Amino acid sequence: MRRLALGIAVLGILAALLALGGLDLLRDPERVAALYTETGPWGPLVFLLLFTFLEPVGVPGVLFFVPAALVWPPAQAFLLTWLGALGAAAFGFAFARWLARDWVADRLPARFRRIDERIGERPLVSVILVRLLFFLAPPAHWVLGLSRVGFGPYLLGSAIGYLPGIALVV
């Protein structure tokens, strides 16, 4: 029952953001950059919270990368973007594992189970490769959340796998 309530709460927050036009703001990097600068010292925290909770549900990561590069010096933009990507990865993984794992696991095709077994044999390398290939794609968070990969290897693999892409974009 708690899982259902949490899922409904998350979906409700996202629906409210959509209904109030909150996601329209994210389409304009200059407006987003203004949001981060107008919030003063809270700007990085606002950035991290938005990135963490919106990217896993489909808001493109580039809508966070570009404003970060406009607002902060390169090293700070890189660090904040990397931390935001890790927050998004953790949230997407936890959401998939905690709310959907049991239900989805019973419905997965046999092919996914075989892939899951392979991923389970070398979880760190598998996560790094997934991140290098699919970067911040939300389905990558969800699929890995449904896999046998533990949270530690998942987060470390994501941290390593994100580095080249974030460095390139920022």
C-alpha cells in the first residue's frame, strides 16, 4: 500500500508540474539559467533537485547540461551535472526496483532473464557499458533497477560511465 501511495504521489507531482507549465520553463536554457542565478546560493541545490527528480521520468538531460554550462564555471558545471546525473540514476533505479520490480519480473521475457544473468556476472562492467552506450536514457535506469545489479555497483558504474559524456557535453 505504501508503494502505491508513493507512486501516486510522484505521478501527482509530475502531473501538477505539467498542468502548471513548470516543464515549459525547462525548454528554455536561458530561463533555466536565470532560475539558478536568481535563487542565489540555493541555485546549485535547485539544479540538483530538478535534475534528480525530473530526468528519470523523461525530461532530457541536455536541458540541465546547457544551463549549468551557462551559469557556472566549467569545473563547477561538470561537478554539479555529474552529481545531478548520479541523483537521477539513483532515483530512477530505486523507483523501478522498489515500486515495480516484483510485478515486472514475473512478466519479463526469457530473453531478458538471460541478459540479466549475464549482467549479474559482471555488474560493474555491465553498468559502465550501459552508461557509455545509453548515457542518461531513463529506460536504462529502469532496466538496471529491475536487474540483479546491486545498488553499489550500479551507482559506481554509473559514476564512471557518465564521466566521458558529461565532460564532452559540459
